[in-house]
Amino acid sequence: MDLDALRHGNFSKLGEAITDWEQMTKKLADLQKDAENNLKSKANKADWVGVNASVSREFITKTAAEFTDAHTQASSIAKILSDTRGELIGYRTQLNEAIARGTQQNMTVIDTGEGTFTVTGNTRPDWASDPSGKTGAADQKAVNALREEIEGILTKATQSDNSAAKALRLIVDQAKYGFSDASYSDRDSAAKAVAAAEKLAAMAKKPSDMSLTDITNFNRTMEKYKADPLFAEQFAKGLGAKGTLQFWTEMTSAHVGARGSELETMKSLQQNLGLTLATASFSDSDAMQHWKKDLVAERNTNFVATNSSNPIGALGSQVISSLMRKGVYDTEFLDAYREQLFKADKGAGDAGTHDLWVKGHDSLDLVFGDGNGRDPLEGLFRGLSHNPEAAVHAFESKSDLDHMLGTIRYTDRDTSLGHALEAAVTGVPAGETTSHALPHSEKQVRIMDNVMNAVAKPDGGAEIVTKGMGESLGHMAAAYMPEISIAMAGKGAESIFITDSAAPDGLNKGDVTRFLYEVARDDNGRAAIIYGENIYTSSVLEAHIADPSLYDGETPDVIRAVAENAGILEGIVGHSTADADIESSTKAEEDYNDALKKQGDFFKTVLSTGVGVGAIALVPATPAGALTGAVAGGFFGGVSGMAVDRLMEGKEIDGALDDALYRTGQDLNSAQESALQQTQWSAIDALNAHDSDLKEGATQNLIREALNSGWSRSDQILEDIHARPSA
């Protein structure tokens, strides 16, 4: 920065710009609030159908999010500009004070252009008569000191100006279309993030020079900034796509077999590095667009650690996927990467995937403490499980889905595939219990229908359940209880089995039946189905009892239909367990009871955090849903919450003090009694909660007749569509 530019700088124009940005920020804050409370909220509550259920709702949701990002970006710009202006004014004051002191001490400061200046001592008027020969009125030490002081001020001012400009350009470039969500309270915080990224990128270029202490400090910085957009982009750009993959290859090679604190450090580093790259993937700057393309292009490159004696290292795809296990990656990036991996995986055939990825890489271990990273699809599925939109894209093709399900008998990718499918069909990221999920789109229902079809196939479908996917399939069944109920009840049941699904009748009854039958063979799958059915049944009963106008007939007719449906679904599950001819042993009971406890914890958490509408899609945001608390805070405070508590506690069945809800899992009669008792209790809870005029005794008897009828029908339904050993 030129001396005169700072010395005589007029910052009034910058002040006006800051005022404009601050006013814009306030206006955008109002728009953001309006978008959240009106646009997005009303879109979520609306009864969308057809194309509007997917396209229009999604567009409105993304539009509302853009207002949030616009406000964030405007706020960051205003704060950085304001902070920088304040700093520059401060430096201008320091400069003018230093020059004024110099003048008083007979020194002159002159701007010589292009960032240079001179400091000289004024000539003494009496120097010619001075025997010492000194010509200056100021001591040279004082001249040098003033020069150094001014240099320091100008250096700081230049750094402030340049770092602000750099941060602002990076923020604006983050989003090619729309706005960035990068948030900074001042220039200094943005500048520190960029500087930290540049330092870490320089270190990562020389991994062999990094001691364990260096790695610990490196990881500590990355932990601090992993969610910072500017840090993430600068780190990724600084290291480059190839450099990023080589860095992790070197790290895994140098610390193979890590134990104790070293292992924990490396596990943490892998997580923070993955999360940082996930953050970086959302940048749309030209540099990051190239980085993402280059990363995908390196998928078949052989990466070998510097000191490795083995010429066969890790494929780029294996390295990429090992870093994708944590964090939410950009959808477009995941789409591009997944397309290439799916193409290669399908080319090898279902049984050839092991040879494609693992053969020749037997000594490879790219993951600390959790698998080995040899199968890049396993890591990809982990990444998809955190991005439901990308997961939907991945499984839209039935042939792709069928292939991936067909490969699990030859690989260990079953659990990660299950989590990715959960995200795809529910819209809820794996492990997420705080986001509100949208109602099922037509694409999601179609994927669920294809999954059910694959599991229902007599030639190998059951193996999908037994190969580690039972729990995920159970969660998916719980999420689709509205569509499942409509499929089993048939046309005309939509007004009874409330749902805001875009395709409420999108499931096939025969596939649904066989799917439930097979999934119920798995302890966790069976427990999840039972929880889902009970929560949905209790919620629908409460909704209709709370607001009889939801159905244009008599409320007892609704109760009868819901109870009969519960009998059918519970009957299918009960008959599946009985047909499995599982020995009624203490060990079998313990295993199933453990599953009930585990799944109970899951569903209780889901309900208590207010995600019941989306995570298990039980009752939509309808007026009745609002009455039961579906919109405000989930279901856990209502009837369905009490149903979950009873299941988890194993409450004793009335009239059978030695028996408890669902805990005698191998006995068909006990299972039927459990289903009956739980449904009756849920109905009575709803009657009491809403002061209904319906009589308790008559309601209980109505449920008894209807549920037992449904249970009997389930046996015949299974006889018609499924080969059964006990039939």
C-alpha cells in the first residue's frame, strides 16, 4: 500500500458501502424469516400431489435456503468491510501521528511511489559552521527508527487490505449460482482461516517430514476449521487433487498398525480430513470445480507411498472413498464419482466385485480402526448415507439397485449399503435426528418398491436380509407404514391411513407381504417393523379420534379398519417368526429382547427430537397431525410415545400376568395377544387424551374383533403369495 494512499485515504465511500450492506443484511434477515416461516413452512404443510409433490416442493425448499445463504453472505461481507475499514482508519491515524512526530524531530517522510517511501533528516541551517561536519538536524538512529515504524504500519495496512480482498473474493466465488453460506464476524477470522489452510497445505506436501507431534498439531487445526468454507477450499486447492490422495496414502503407510494414542490420533485425522474435504466440495469456484474433476479423474491412478517396497499401492478410488465415510459431500460431486464407480462395479458382475477391488490389494489398509477401505463402494455408500438427495440419484435405476443388492453376498458392503438406502427412501441422513424430512417423493417410493421387489424374490431375496441388512430394511419398513397400510388395505383407504406421500399407492401388495415376512426373520428388522406399526397405528387412531372430520364416515369404522390393518401386519410378522421354526430358547428370547431395546432407543430418540414426521413418516403435517403434535415437537409427548414406552418396558398384558408385550417372541398366540393389547391401549389413550364421546368398552371390543379378523386374514394372505414351511 502506498504511503500517501493510506495517509490521505478518504474512507467515506467505503463507509457508505458498509451502510448499504448493513441495510441489505437487515432486509435479507426479514426475507429469510419470511421464507422460513411462510414459504418453506407452508410448502411442508401443503397437500402436494403429482409433479408438485417432488419438483415444486423441492424448488421452494431450495429457494428458501437461498435466502438464508444470501443473508449469511451479506452479513459476512458487511462485517469484513466494516472491520477492515476500522483497521485501515486506525493504521492511518498511527501513520499520521508517526509522521507528525518525525516533523517535530526535523525529519521528512516522502512517498516515492509503488509502495516505497523515504525518511530523511532535515538539513541544519548552521551545518557549514559546525566543526563536526554533521549536516542533519536529526540523529540517524531516529531516522531509521521512524522508517521501521512506518514500514510496520504500512505492512499491517497492506495485509489487512489484501486479506480482506482475498476473503471477499473467496466468499463470492464459493457459489457459482446463488450465495455462499460462509459466515465470518470480522476480517481477522476470515484471514486466519485462509492462513491456517495455506500452512497445513504446505505441511501436507511433505508428509515424510511430519512427526506425530506435527500431525497432532495439524489435526488440532483441522478440527477447529473443518467446517470453515474458506479454510476447506484453500486447503484442498493448495494441496491439489493428486496431492490430497498422495498425502493420505503416505499417512496410512507411515502409520500402519498404529496402536494406542497414535491410533486415536490417526482416526481423528481421517475424520477431520474427510469432513474438511466434504466442506470444500460445496465450493463452486473455478479452482474447486477443477479440483473435483481432477479427483474423479484420479480414481484409477495407482498411489504408492514413497517408502513402500510394493509397486501395487492404492487406487485413487480407494483413497477417495476412505475419506468419504464422514461428512456431507456435494451432490453433483457424489453423482459424478458414483457414476464412474457404479459403471466399473457393474462391469465386473455381481460376483466379480471382490476380484475387481480387493485382489492384488490384500495388504492395503486405508482406514484406521474400521475396515480396510479396499472396497471403494463401501466408502461411497457411507458418503451417500449422509446425502439423501445423492442417494436417491444413486438408486433411481432399478438395474443399478439390483446389482448392488446382488453384490452383498460377495462383499462386506451390506451395512453401508443399507444406510445409504435408508437415506434414499426416508430423506433423513444416517445418524441425523434433528432435520425435518420431506414427505416421500415419487422417486423415493419407487426405490422403496424396487427394494421390496428384490427382497420378495424367491431366488435369493431372503439372503439380502440375512447378509446384514435386516436392521436397515426394518427402519425402511417403519418409515413406509402409511404406504404399506394402503397397499394392504387397497383402494379407498387413503382417507383412513393418513399420509402426505407423493405416491401413497406406489407399493405392490404381494411384494409388501413377502418383504415384511422376510425382514421379520431378523431380530432388529422384526423389532423395527413392530415399533413402526405400533407408532403409526397409535398416531392414526389419535388423529381420527382427535378430529373425526378427517373421515367422512363414522369414527368406529376408522377404528375397525386401522385395527384390522394392525392385525394383518402383525400377523405377517408373527407367522414369519413361527414359520422360521426358531427354537424357543432363553438365548433366542434374549437376542430378540436385546433387539427390542436397541430399536426402542432408536425410535424413542427419533420421536423425542421431533423428527417423527420425516424419519419414520408416520403422520404428516395435516390438521390432525398438528393436533397430535406432529408439527410441533414430534409425537413423543402423545399417544405414540406411550406406545413406545410400553414396548420398551415389556408391560404385562391384561389378564396374563406372566406374559408381557412382545417379549415371548416365539409364541404365535402371545404375539397376537400383544398386538391386540397394544392397539386397545393406544385407542384408550387417544380417547382419554381428547375427551372423546366414544365408549371405552365398545371401542375395545371393536378392536378385538377387527384385529383378530386381520390376524386370520394374514395367514390366508401368506398362503396365497408365499411358500411356507408350516403351511
